[in-house]
Amino acid sequence: MPPAAEPPPPSAGESIVGFALQYVGYPYVAGGNTAAGFDCSGFTQFVILNTLGYDIGHAVEGQPGAGTWIDYGAWQPGDLVFFQN
């Protein structure tokens, strides 16, 4: 009997989600972007930097421009969703 095939490597989105979930329960710290504590944009910066190697910046104003537009309903795990007033 041949050996079982290796499972495919995780997608980028699966890697992002898996890494991010390790930090559930870490403290909120205004201006934080390390495991010592995060704010919202600091957390997304930390996760993307440590999974994909991209620095998307630590400001919500610049983070949407670091990626590409994904149409509503086509979102995948790991995508960041931004809202505007």
C-alpha cells in the first residue's frame, strides 16, 4: 500500500488566521504592535508581517492601500475588511 499523500500546505489566508488565533486574549494597548499588547491596526500589522513578511504599516489610513480590492462576497479567511463612515 503506498504511503498517504502529504496534505497540501496551508493557504496564505489559513496561515494568517492560524497565526492570529494564537493571540486571542492578549491585552489591548493603545499604540501597541507587539505580543506585549496590540491596538487594532497594530495587531493586523503584526500578523501580516509575521505571516507574509509584508509591513502594512501601523495606521488604519494606510493599511487598505497595502492590499488589493476584493469584491463583497468574495472575501476569504485572512482578508482584512475596512469600513468608511
